[in-house]
Amino acid sequence: MFAVARRGGNTVSFARRTFRSIELSVMDARYSADHVEKDAQTFWNAHESFRADDLSSRPKYYCLSMFPYPSGKLHMGHVRNYTIGDAIARYMRMRGYNVLQPMGWDAFGLPAENAAMANQVPPAKWTYDNIAYMKRQLQALGFAIDWTRELATCRPEYYKWNQWLFLRMLEKGLAYKTTGVVNWDPVDQTVLANEQVIDGRGWRTGALVEKREIPMYYLRITSYAQELLDDLDKLPDWPERVRAMQANWIGKSVGVRFAFSYELPAGGGTIGPSPSGRGDGVRDASDATLPSPAVQGRTNIASAGRAGATSVPHPLPSPGGRGEVGESLQDGLLWVFTTRADTIMGVTFCAVAAEHPLATYAASKNPKLAAFVEECKRGTVMEADLATMEKVGMPTGIFVTHPLTNEKIEVWVGNYVLMGYGEGAVMAVPAHDERDFAFAKKYGLPIKQVIDIAGKNYSTDAWQEWYADKQNIRCVNSGKYDDLDYEAAVDAIAADLKAKDLGDKQVQWRLRDWGISRQRYWGCPIPIIHCDGCGDVPVPDDQLPVKLPEDCVPDGTGNPLNKRADFVNTTCPKCAKLARRETDTMDTFVDSSWYYARFCSSGSDKAMVDARVKYWMPVDQYIGGIEHAILHLLYSRFVWKAMRDVQGRTNAAGAGSARAADLGLANYDEPFTRLLTQGMVLNDIYSRKPESGRIAYYNPADVDVKYDDKGNRAGAALRGDGQPVEWGGLGTMSKSKNNGVDPQALIDKYGADTARFFVIFTAPPEYTLEWSDSGVDGSHRFLKRLWSYCVRFSSGGGPRATADLLKATRFEIHSVLKQANNDMQRQQFNTVASAGMKILNALDRLAGVTSPEAKEGLSILLRLLSPITPHIAHVLCNELGFGEDVANAPWPEHEEAALVQESIELVVQVNGKLRGRVSVPSQAPEQQVRETALADAAVARHIDGKTVKKFIFVPGKLVNIVVG
């Protein structure tokens, strides 16, 4: 047995085996990261050091970093993310927890199709090759991952359960089919993601993009809107910013839904689908929102999942109690929803989306309007774009009647109103809505003030922020509602509209049902079969998974699955006649919405998850970027709730209870207990604009920078040609800006521990990290210093330190350790790394002493660094006899006894200025401190001949003597 002698509870003691490949005695002071890291990783692999135990009696700790897309190579953002997660996992292991830290691959998605077209290889081969390379990179970084649980979402054994879950949600009424608006490239004959539409044209073909309504599948996340909002209060260990972003995205709005009436000439007929009846157009939105169905009609889908099932219709409720698809325009009602019913008397026009039935009707009578409507349909469907784009419109020639004043209100088509949001129509109050104000000024429309604030003067010359206030307002120019405040006005107006059967108060949500259909090849097939006789029939469970052919090479002309007869052609599970498979695939967010649960049930081929999920879930610590704050995290919360165990609840189709549809697979309300969102990694941006006009970006490693005498940047030139380049400041590392750093090159030059130490030490985890080559060099020098110190320590000898020096050193080390432990629990890992530097400095002052105090200090240091730089900590602990496996050593704890001092040093100030230092007993009373301070020669010179007016004593810190 090898033990480190020391006081208290910090002895490290392990049975030492013969597993050794490095001898300090032959290494001198040279630190070879390559040898050290290979040695440590060989040990961990041989002993399966990080394989989680499903049957352990120790408390569990599930630490998970968001799994990567296998793009080809790791980037520094990956390195930072996974190093933070690994530090947490290793720390909790040393705290005695049974730790699960798995890894997998979010492997479906559009980039693989683009790469396949560029390289003429199947996406499957490109993806699997990337996974193999990136896995080697992750292993080289020494992460404490249980690789036996590795998964890839593109493998049939994983996405089988995507399909199974979809069928269960279909049975429960949580999945349904309806039409949705998409971006359509008429040349490639394919759907484009919003980011693939550039200035209204397809990114590949340059063709004008069209808006098309096509059938799509949706998941009814809106049934969980209230619970998703309420349960944010169950997540106190999530960043407040993320919780606020989710609350805003869910967007609960309490307002009034009401109708303007109108009459059309006889024979107006049915023009198209009715509005969805949800939300407030885009009026109250501030962020990009997902496309949602414009219609919630009826669909006829066979009862999912069992052979021989019968066809069962799933009626979907018509929002707001209105009719179904094809509702006639002759009902004569234009519905809107508003959170500002107090301003209803200031409506001077209404605006409808280009797809609204009234717009379609009016366009059929007016060629110019028809052209404008088509132009609007080619525009964006993203709210973030709508917020910044120019607002344009055209009158329809249709007038509606105000429900309270009976005034005639003109209807316009506006490019800022979306059919997929709310009613597809908004009331416009230019006097009290900034967007409407600008629109009205542009087109010369009336502006009528209807609210006022005492002491303010209203003018239509320019918009002022108070025009849209709710607080301290009173109604004016509003007839019977004059002098009412916001709440009273809303109540009175809602009551009057209800009495006329033209409206009422209503709660609406910004959240939209989740459209999961993608007209793509490289994704999870949707398990539906289209039969001419039986309709849409779910694939029976015993025929899952519906496997994606992996030998397709997309050519950019539509979904290649449509051309694969061996995939498309099949037989109907009900009638056995010829039928066609669904060729849409699922949104890749479906893949990532439950992968964390699958890690808990690795290898289970009989169920989506098994009993082990109840041991491991929820995830104790989740780590990932702030960019996933909404979509991934919200979808994961929704799917986990849908999986939750609620024991025999009833079908929720058309029901009000979200929990009535839960699937009985989960055991907690929330999947992630604690969330850490790490900051981005930044680097310098260098560029040059050539004569062609297109900016060229250059990697900082290829640029020579000149500095002036004061250290300020004085110029930069490209090393290849010596010509100047422009510095564009700091920006997130990206391929587009060519300012990334290759982690593999960093590992090859310095070693994984240097990379790990740098990304931990340089900034707190939630802050951005500014790349610094000198910082990397400094991190490497620290590890070399540590190695050199340990070489000297192992050789023994050296001068004998005084008792006072040993005691002071031990006090310093335990003081630093106490703060480091606090910082570790607060996840301020940068100061933990800094603590390691401070402890090494303290040990260095002992100049090679091998006393028990030095041994204890070194043991503390190596264990403190183990979560951050695990390779060097492992090898040094092994070679110094502290133990064979530091990864499972107890985490060091400070000792209060070491923090007790017989004497302390106090700063002495005279009139607030430092004039000396004195040593006094640690428990000295104020009088003794006063006498010692006044007797100090350096202090006495500054008070000679003056009167002491006040003596201020701050115990343990300082004295301030006020003289005059």
C-alpha cells in the first residue's frame, strides 16, 4: 500500500499494481504529453474506468453534454463544451457518485445531403466516416465517457423507437396530419429550409422560391403549453435567461378575440381554408417562430401500431369553435385577436395575410392585387425577418364594420401578417402600435388617438414610446369607455362584444404545434403507408423499423426516396393491396428530443426505454450552448412529458388535459435538473476585399500582426504575400470567417491536458472565451512546471524548511482549497484551475522539501487538477505512490485546523493610506492591536506630532488610524 502521510482526512491510499510505462527517474524534467496521455488512456481503457454501473448502491449522477452533429472534425466549441462536462463528471465521481457520462451522435440532417452531392458519396458513408474520426478526437482528449452506451440517431436500432413513439402519439391524438406552408424550389422540386432561402431565391438554383401548402405531420405541443410554462418554476437551476426565453416563446397572451362583420356579393363562395384561430398574428412576437399549420381540420388515419387495426377518424377541434376546412366567406366575419382591446376604438384599418380567404377573394377581382399577393407569398415566414423588413401593403377594396362603432374599416393585405399565426388578420391601431403607425404614415391612413397619459402631449409627427403604454393610461376619444384604465376598458369592451355575440376574452399562445415532416432523404422515415382504399395506415409495430436505404446519393432534384421503388412500393397492412410508403422524414429535433433517455437503457431491443431509466433520470447536469435554449430544450421537455408515467390516463384527442395523453414511459416531470450554457469561443477576424468585391477571410495563424510601443495593434499582413489585411475584431469561431483553431493540431503540439486547462482557466464557463496563443503557451508552461516540481519532489532531499514556513504553506494551501471547493460547487472552474497554480506556487517556495506537509499539498494539488488535466494527474499520482487511479480518489477537503493561525499580519493605514504592517496574535483584543500599531516605527513617523482622532480596527484585516 502507498499512502501520503498528512493530517486529517486527505490521505490518498490505493493498492499499487505493476501497471507502469513511465519512470520519472529517467525523464529528468522533461514533460512528454504524448507519453503521459497514452499511458493514462491505456489504463482507463484496460480497466473500463468510466463504465457506469446500473446496479450500484452509490448515489447516481447523470452528467450529459449535448451530443454533436458529426460534421467531420471537432471545433474548439466542442472542446470547451465537453471539457466542462468532463470536469463536472470527474469531480462528482471523486465525490463518491456513480456517474454516467455517455456520448452519441446527432447524425441525421441536411448537411450530410449537401456533402453527399458535393462528394458524390451516400450521406451514410460520409456520416459514419465522420463519426469514426470525431470519436478518435474525443478519446484523445481523455473524456471520462462510457463508450459502451454510444448511439447514433441514424442507426435503425435507434430511430426504430422514433417511429414507435410517433405511432403511440398518433394513437393518443398527440400527432396529426394537416397542411402547412413551406418554401418550394421549383427547379430542384424540393422544400427548402428558411436558411436556404437567400433574397427570396433558392440557395443552390437561384430560382424564385414559392410558398406551397402541402400535407405535413404535426405534434401537438400546444396541448402542453400551460404545463411547459408552469414547470419552468421547477427548474431553479436553469439560467434565468433560458427560462425567460422559453416563457416568451410559449407566449401566453390574455386578450380578446372578436370579429368585424362584412358582406360580399352573392356567389363569393368558398375560397380556401379558414384561419387557425390561434395567436396574435405577428403583432406580439419578437423572435423567430416555427411554421405551423394554417388549418386544423379532420384527418383519417388508421389506428396506429397493431396489425389488423381498423380505420379510426381523429376529429380535431376547430379553434375558437368555428367551422372546418373550406369555411365559406359568406359567414361575413373577420376574426382578430388582440391584447390591447382598450384601443379598439382607434382601429382605422385591418390587415390580412396574403393567404387569407379575403385576400384571395379580392385578388381574384384585381390583377394588381393578385400580383402583390403572389409577391408576398414568396416572402419570408420568419418573424425575425418580418421585424426588420420593409412593411408594404395594398388595399383590397373590401370594407368591414367595426363591431362597436359600426364604422366602415378598410381591409389591406400586408406583408407583415402571416397566415400561420393566429387569425391571419390583425386590427390596426396606428396611434398606439409602432408598426401600424409607420404603415399608416407611409400610406396616408387615419391615425386616431384613444389612450392618454396625464402630462403627455400626443402628436402624429413622430412615434413616441409612451403611445403603446398600458400603465397609467386612460381612454380618450372612446365614447362610453372614456377615462377607463387599461383593465377596466378591456373588461367593459369584452363584455360588450360578448353581448353582441361578436367576441369574448380568450387566452392564446404564441407556441405553435411542431411540424415534423421534412421533404428530405437523410432522416428518420415517417412510418405511414398510403393506401388508395384504406387511407393513411400506420406501419404495424412488428414491421418497425422502416429502414432508410443507405446507398442513396442525392442529386438535388427532389427527395431521392421518391425514386426508390424498393422503398416506396409496399403493401397495405390492412387490405394487403399495393400501397406507397410515406417519403417524408422526421425533423431531426425529434431524434434529439429523447436521446438522453435512451442512454439510460443502452442495448434494450424490446422497449424504447426500460426500468433503468427510472434509476438514471432525470439528467442531473446538462451542458450545451445558449443557441439551443428554445427549440431543442423545449422539444425535449415536451417529449419527456409525453413519455411520463401517469398510469392509465385516457385518450386526449380533443380533450383539454395534456396529461391525459401521456405515454407512461417516464418518471419525472422534467428531464434536465440543472443546465449550464457555456459561452462561445472567439478569435480574431482578418479579411481582405479583393477587386471582385467578395470578402476573403484569412486564418489568424496565417497573419503576422505588428504592435506599437504601447502594445496596441498597429497593422497586420498575410504571411503568404506580405500584403496588409484588415482586422475585424473578435468573432465566434466559424468556417465562414475562417478564424477557427484545429483542436487536433493543438493536441498534437501541446497535448490534450494543455487544451483542457486553457479552455477551463481562461474564462468562467458561461462567458465567451477569447482565444489566445499566448494563453495556450502559458497553460503548457504550467504543466511543465508541475512535472518538473514532481520530478524534484520524487528525488527527495533538499533543504529542511522551518516549522513556520511549513505551517504557513499548509495554511495557504488549505485556504486556497477551501475557496476552490466553493468555486467548484458554483461551477466557476476557471478559479479552480487558478487555485492549482496558487498551490504549486506555495509548494515551490518549499524548494524541494519532502515533508509530510509538502506531500499532503502535492496530493491535494493533483486531485484538484484531476478533473481538469486528468492525464498528468493520473500519471503523477501513480508514479509518486499516491495511488493507482486518481479518477476514483476522494476529492480533497480543506481542514479547519489548518486554517487556525497563532499570529496574523494586519495592514496599518494612516488617514486611509498604507503606512505599514504589523504582526499580532490572531485573537488579540483591540487594545493590544492599538498598542502594537502605534509602536511600529514606520507608522509612528506618519503620526508624529499629530493627534489620533479615531482608531478603526477591522479584525483579521486592517487598522486605519485617523489623525489631524
